[in-house]
Amino acid sequence: QSLVEKITRDKQLEESMIAELDESEMNQARLWVRGVLNQRIFMRDQYHLALVKVVTALASKGSAVFLGRGANLILRDAATMRLRLVAGYQVRLTNIMERTGLTRPEARALLEETDRRRAEYIRKVFREEPGKPGNYDLVINTDRLDLDSQIELVLLALLQMGQETRSALGSQAAKG
């Protein structure tokens, strides 16, 4: 959400207009008409360029965590770690029901619509299959591990990745 807000501020656009571009289906003609009426035209390609610019700028400053928006695909190997947390359908459905108070059918509809929209966003914008393991450094199934174990795995992976980076840099320095 903060990425959307930053793009909105940077481009001086209505947040509702940007939200329509973000991880959802969008009717380009409707947005164009709305942009003309508001004397602001901002199409999908401009949004994605702005998203890449914002993610890249924030990442270059360090100490940033990105949730979604295809940041793993924008940053690729420049990311310190590209982590994906997954859970089974029933676990996710139960979590939604507990957090929102929705009935099972309402929670199911929300879950399926959200999954569909997110997958479509990744396919359209990045031309990648969502959840493709090769686009992540670590994938953790949260169904069978408690939070402390998940954190421990991530920290161990970060330590290992840091050691490999230092070794590679040392090898390059020795050759150079």
C-alpha cells in the first residue's frame, strides 16, 4: 500500500485511480476517459514503470522489505533474499474467516478472487507464472512450521547467502 501511495504522490494522481491499476483487472478505455475528464492520463504501462522506479529506489537505500507487487521479479538477483511464504488452501481459508469474520462461502469467494487477481497481475505485468520457485531464494510452507521455526530458517538462509557472497567476492579479489 505504501508503494501505491508513493507513486500517487510522485505522479500527483488520485489514489483511487492508481488502485485500479494495482494488482487488478483494468479497463484501459475507462481509465483513459476518467483521466481525460480529470485532465490526468496515467495508463498501466506508466504505473508499472513508476512501480519499478519506486521499488528500485527504495531497495537501493537498503533495509526495505517488499510484500508482493512483483518486487522479487523487479529486483531479481539484486534482492538480498526473495522469500515466498505459502500455505494450504484450508489453512488460508480458516485464517481469512478468523481475521475477517466472514462466512465460509464469503471467505472462499474472497480467497479465490484474490488469488485469481494476483496471479493475473504477475502474468500480465511480468509475463511470469506466479509462484514459480525459481523466482525465489527460499519458499516456506507455513502449514507445518511455527513462526519461530520459519524465522530461524530465514535467518539461517540469510547467513548462508551472506557467506556465499563474501566467498565469491573474496575469490574475485584474489583473481583480480
